[in-house]
Amino acid sequence: MGDYITIMLRHSPYSSTRNFDALRSCVGLTMGDSPLKVVFVEDGVYTVDAKGKPVFGEFDWNKHLEMLKELEFDLIVDKESADERGITDLNHEPVVMTREAIAHVLRDAKAVITY
């Protein structure tokens, strides 16, 4: 078991404030002792799509992603999810991984929180 916490975002950032709230929680978790890894799968990959607008209503999730990147926490994108949705240009320089590699990240985490 690893010493990090993995947050997995699975839903579109444009349908609710779920991803904004998840990323806000991630920023709060940075105050703890465990490193974070944030994984974007399925429609969650739209959160880091460079062609998308990083705002839902008045909620701009870019500021949270910028903070996580500045604090050097891992942002990970599922390659298959991005390919299926035609997303090729990503914001915040996430690591693109296969599902098999992401399965290892999830397996080795101390805790996994899904949104």
C-alpha cells in the first residue's frame, strides 16, 4: 500500500459542480501528510481539456488545478478516455497513462475517493 491518496474524477465538469468541489477538496487535502494523485477518467477528462472552457456557472476549476500542479501533485489522464472523446490537447501537463497503469495507481493508494 502506498502513502498517497488518489482522487478519481469520472463525470463531466459541465453537468454539475461535482468536479469543482472535488478539486477544492483536493486543495484542502494538500494540508495533510499524504501526497495526492488526481486521476481523470471517462467524462472527467473534459476537466483538463485545453479546448474546453474551465468554468461551470461561476465555478472556475482551473485555479484548483493550477494550485495542485504548483504544489507538484500528480495529475493523471486515462489515455483511452481521452482518445474516445477526441481530446488531444491537455491543460496543466497531466501524465497520460493506460488503464492498466492507472489500475496500479489505484491499487497502491492508501485511499481512493471517487467523484
